[in-house]
Amino acid sequence: MQLYLAFFILRNLCFVIDGLDNKVNLAIKILLICFAFVIPFWFINGFRMWTAAQIFIYGIFRYKLEKKLQTILVCSISLFVHFSFLFPCLLLIPYMVIGNRSDIYFGIFIISIFVSAINIELFNKYFETYMPVDFIEKTRGYRIEDQVLDYRQNDSDVVWYADFYDKLLSIYIEIMIILAYIKFRKGVKTDFLLRLISFTLLFYAFSNLSKSVPSGGRFLIISHIFSLTFLILFFNNYKINKSIKGLFFKFTYTNFVHNSIFKSRSLFHFINHNIWKSINNATYIW
């Protein structure tokens, strides 16, 4: 499984790098580093989840690049790696029906920022009516109403610096996406970036709602990858107003500092945990 994860991480990173047309400045290099470590290799907890995430991202990238419906089948593979990807796969249905109507998705995206949570009781009612029985049973633990409400009121499992990092990254991405879309959407419409930003806005809106249920926040991490891909390609391949580009640089550098601190801490925790685990195993065998 580790090899599959590494393969798709590299493929997705190569996709972004291959899409760069102009000289890569420092800010773009920083965003590429951030992109590579949104789902780093040391995220061993929920390994199937992150492998499925990279497969789904790869399928979307292929679909946006080649515009062939059969590439959507790659996304469906993620469902067999982790059951929760039924929701992202189902999200492709309204997207394919509506098409690349970015203004509609942008409106949904803006609304999702201010909608704090979904109605879990109403969601369960429709979910248990239309979903397969096996899937209902698999997801039951994530949809218990009392647990969901407790999760929203007091998420004690998340340490303060992790929560701070996630919120800061989300704010950075949301601001830059809004600025890029409002100011420069005319320039996007002649390029495949229109297809990318359309799905990114829709998926981000879905992620904003899903983060209000246990483990649903993991989809927000995937939306960060789509968003960073758009920002990297857009700010590299288009001529941007100097004031906006300056703001982009400042936001990027600030985000990179916080990103480096948090990711370094999680890496050291990973190394420390595995070193002691190896020592304990070696001592036990000896």
C-alpha cells in the first residue's frame, strides 16, 4: 500500500509541475512544497484513506487534462480502497450534469463558508433511504447524532496547534481562490483551468459541509490539494496585477512558515514514534 501511495503522490506532483509554463519564482516553489506535504508520506494513520485520496485526485487530474469520460473510472477505484469515497464519486454526477458553470459553483462555495454544519438528522433520513444497506452499516458510527453534536461542540481530540494550522491554511486558500476568481475569471475561461476551478469550488463546498461530522474534515485536506493546484498553475501561467501578486507572495510566505512548523512537528513525532517502536520490537525479540 505504501508503494501505491508513493506512486500517486509523485504522479500528482508531476502533473502540477508539467503544467507550469513560465519561469518558476520563489512563491510558486513554496506552494509546490506545500502541495507535496498536504498529505505527506508520514501520514500513516488512515493509510487507506490517503491512498484513496491520491487515487481520486489523480483521476480528476486526468479527467481535467484529457476530457475523456473513461478517466472518471480511475476515480471510482478510490471507492474500493476506502468506502468514504462514495461521496466524492457521487459528487461527480451533478458536476457532469451542470458542467463547468463556474459562477454557480462559486456561489455554492461562498455559501458553504458561512454554513457551519449540515442537519445530521435530515441527512440520516435521506441517507438511510437511498444508500445501500452495507454502506449504511459501515458509516453508522460516523452518523450517530449524539456523537456528531458532541464532536461539533467539543473536538477534544485535536490539539490546538493542529486546529490552528488547518484553519490558517483554509483561510489562506479561501482568500486566494476568491481573489483569483473574482479578478481574473475572464482569463480562466479559455483554458483547462476553468474545468479545474469549477470542480475545485464544488468539492471545496462539499468539504466545508462534511467537516462538521466526525472524520469528514479529511475531505477538506483533499480540497486544499485541488485549490493549491489551481493557484500554482494560475499564478505561474498568467500575468497578474503587481498589487495582487504582492499580496499573493506575502500570504504564501506567511503560510509557508506556519506550514513548516506544523509539518516539521508531525514529522518529528512520526520519527520519534517509529524509532521507539523499532527499539521496543528489537528488545522484545532479543
